[in-house]
Amino acid sequence: MGTQFLRLSYSDLLKATGGFAETSLVGVGSFGYVYKGVLDDGVTVIAVKVLNLVVKGASKSFLAECNSLRGIRHKNLVKILSVCERIDFQGNDFKALVYEFKANGSLDKWLYYNGEQEEGSDAQLRNLDLIERLDIAIDVAHALEYLHSGIGSVIVHGNLNPSNILLDEEKTACVGDFGLSKIVSSVLPPRENSSTIGIKGTIGYVPPEYGMSNAISAEGDVYSYGILVLEMFTKKRPTDDSFMDQVNLHNFVDAALPDHVMEILDPLVRIGPRQNNNMFEDCMSCILNIS
């Protein structure tokens, strides 16, 4: 593709992250750990995803992510900078993916601020207003459109949820974590297509039909996106304890439309003076009705 990737050794990554220190740890996923690091130039800040190869499926996740990301470039996708597949200083296999670091972290952290974990911070500084949430929803939609129809293959992300949406300095949203992605249609021969590690994803975000077969689709990503949008504006996870029996996030919102939409919104969305409450309510009804 003509893109020059950084050539980084295990030693480079070890040094950049302070020896993969706990203080550098910024995230934990199903197949590994994500560390913040700074390269030798003192300027380039990176996010290093180190695969926990003891976990079943971690190596396949690594290959799926490499295959999906090697030929895609979009402003709303996390940019991969390098891949490291080496032996560490203890003689163990080491696999890591190196990404651009996103200063504002995950959407999950912005939606579910925990003051106990960030003492001294102001909870309001973690709030996303209406326009910011809408911009994030549009950014993610652009990313999915590109993955599904913007290149010579259809890439299904397979695990869209708030922890995999990262925000940069300007709160532009970027979709990351392609460890469960799959190329379902490509110019590559079928045997070279990437594959998922079964159909796992995150409970509450994957469509019900995924539980009945191993077939995944772009429509499944769209389902996950709809759940994501509902969660962004209601601040209710699809696995919320209040959902019992046949109640889920989708029909919880559907039951409130259109007359009771203000009752189910995240209160922080409504903070601040509104010149026209009716217009605001109509706007929110349109957004939630789409999902």
C-alpha cells in the first residue's frame, strides 16, 4: 500500500512503556492488555496492545486484526503504526499491535465516569453534551460505512461497543479493536480471508441470531451500532440490572417514544438551559427512533 510502518522491537516497546509497568496500563481486553508508551523521540505517543497468548484464541485474534487493518485507512478508525512478533527476554512468544494513542480514552469511560477511581477530578469534566454525543454517533456511522462498503472487501467489526470507541484530543471518535473482525467478501482468495474466533463479541451488543450460527454479517454491526446509540443517550447498558424478563434496551426505549422520551434520557444530556424544550424533545425522539 506504500505505507511505511514503524519498525519496533520488543526492546523498543519495553522501554516505551516503562517495562510494561502497571502505571502505563490503560486498558484490559479479552485477549490482552493495552499500555500507553512514548517512543525514543520523546514525541510519539503510542498505545501498545500486548496479546496474552495463554488465552485461547489470542493468536487468531492477532491475525484477524492484522488482516483487517493492513489495507484500511479512515479518520474514524484507529490507525495501526506497527506490529511486533518476537521472542521476549524470557524466551516466550510475544505478539503486540501498536496504535496511535487517543488522549481522551474510551467512550465507555466518558459515559460511566467513576469518581472513586479518579479522585480529585470533576465529574462534569467527563460529561459529553448532546452535540458531542451526536458527533460521536455520526463518526462511528462513517467508520462502519467505510468498513462495509468503502473498500474492495466487506469487513465486519464483530465487537462494536463503547469500550472499543476511542476519542482523540478533539473528541473525534475512532473505532478500534478488530480482534473479532472478519473479511466476509474480498478480492483475496477465500482461504486467505480472515476469520473470527467463533462468534463471541460482547453480550448485549451482538444480535440474537449470532447465538444460532457462526455466520456474521454487516447487518450484525448495524444492530450493535443501534444498541450503542441508545446507550449513549440513555446511559443504560444493554445488560442493565433493571432489564428483566422480556425487557431489553431496545423495547425499553421504544416504550418511551414519543411522549416520554425525556424520562429515559441520561440526565447529563439535559443539563443547561434550553431555549426550546419542545425542539430538544423532538430532536431526541428522532435520534432514538432511528435506532
